[in-house]
Amino acid sequence: MAPTTKEEYLNAEADFHKSVSRSAPRKYEIVYFSVFKHILLHLCAAYGLYLMFTKAQWKTVIFCMCYAYAGGFGVTIGAHRLWTHKAFKAKLPLEIILMLLNCIAFQSTAIVWIRDHRLHHKYSDTDADPYNASRGFFFSHIGWLLVRKHPKVIEKGKTIDMSDINNNPVLKFQQKYAIPLVGMCCFVIPTLIPIYFWNESFTNAFYLNMFRYIYGLHVTFCVNSVNHLWGNKPYDKNINPTQSIIVSLLSGGEGYHNYHHVFPWDYRTAEIGNNWINTSTLVIDLLHKIGLAHDLKTTSETMVQERLKRTGDGSDLWGVAAKL
């Protein structure tokens, strides 16, 4: 299982990449059905983008934007911070809500997403990383979905401890009823709401929702690609993950990636004092105040400062050292 606590991470840091090799040249086995599916989805999304600026009602545009952001929380707060990293605990009603929001985003089921992401953290940017950025931007962004998995991904994926997730009744329910849940939350409901409430045409409602869906996918993809290829490394210059303000803005605070890979247990996924564009953290803080979230894990200021000085690239992008 990928490290989820301070102790686990610090113990594993020294030999983090010893068990797998960096990427070696390899012929990709293209999955043509996946290629066709994504081409079709992107064509629908492109048409939806055209309709957004030409024929769709402004209410539909606003609705799609809000729906996209809500679905994003099912990934950033639910699949990522709560379930993958166990960065905080949630009451049952909140888990159910996050599961439904995760269905809106539909980036596979949460169980599959969590397994891949734990694998990503444990073997980051190696052959065992599902979205290995050392294979280039296109592969880490979307190409990994268009080809068969590297044998190391399959091999090491079987070693990831998923017992906590496989025993989660909410996630087991989603896995069992994924087709109707995803179908309703991701495609049917967001198409019918504009039609029913403000007489939007089916064409506009359907294709704008397709754009909303593909847009959400690419925001997450940017964390896997952009945040592993370009940017500053204030906390650890020896790893690929970087910091990106733009990705943070798009993803609700997931772009502080160098920090996150160094301190993956931190529920904020971001350094101290930089929550102004970290909406996922602000939402978790609100949920904590009303009693739905608890046991929020953080990183001490001393640990952050020591890591900045010890392994950072000296950029200190957010001026964190001066604040501590």
C-alpha cells in the first residue's frame, strides 16, 4: 500500500524507487476501442463547446460549470484526499454524498481510481506508475488510457493494500451498481435538468454536458501530466512532481503537487497559508465545522521548513519559509 501517514512515508522515502526501474523503451499495444471511444467523446465535447458560445442558454452554461465543479469534489475530496490517502475521516452521510459526486465526474469507479493512485504514489514516474510522466506529456495526460498497461503496473498493482477500500460499504455499493449510478449522475440527470427546468433543447443540454464531462477529465489529467513535467520544486528537487498555480485554480487546489508528493497525508495537499485557491481544502474545513469531517491530518510547520531547506530547489514558490 502507498504511504498514507508521516511515519510510513518517511520510512519508505529512502528506497522509494528501488523496486522498479525507470521507463525503458517499449512498444505500446494500442487498445483501438479506447481510441475510438475517446475520439467520439472529444468530438461530442467539441460540438458542445461550439454550442456553448452560439445556441445554448446562459443558464445551461452556468449549470454545467457548477455541475463540473461539484463532480470535481467527488475526486479531489472523495477519491483523492479521503479514500486514497485517508487524510481525514468522514461521517456516513458525507461518504454517500462524495460517492455520488464521484459518479458525476466518472473517472472509472472510485475503487479503481484509488488503486491506480496509490500505485502512482508508491512507484511515481516509473514503469509501475499507471500514468508514468517519464514517458512524456501525452502518455501521462491521456495516452495511458489508450494502450495496454505496462506489465509492471499489473504486477505491482496486485501488491497494493486495498483492504480498507474493498471493505467500505459505500464504495462497494458504487462498484456493484456503477452502470446505473454513473449513467444517471454523469449523463442522464445533467441532460434532463436544463430541458425540464428552463426548456433547453436536448441537443444543447446533451452536448454541453459532454463538454462538461471531458473538461473534468482533462483537469484531472493535468495533475498527472503538467504537474509532473513543468514547474517549481520547493520541497523536493529530486522528484518529478511540481507546483502549478494554473492547475490549482482549475482543479480546486490539486496543483500543489511537489508538496503533496512529499507530504501525501496532509488533507490540504498544499502548504500552509495558501488555501485561497484551494477550494477543496476550504470545503473540507467547512465540513469539519459542521461535524461531517474529522481527524484532519496536517504537516507540522517544523517539518515543512526542514524539508524546504534540506531537499528543495530553493524557489520557495509561495514564500512559505518566510511565513514559518
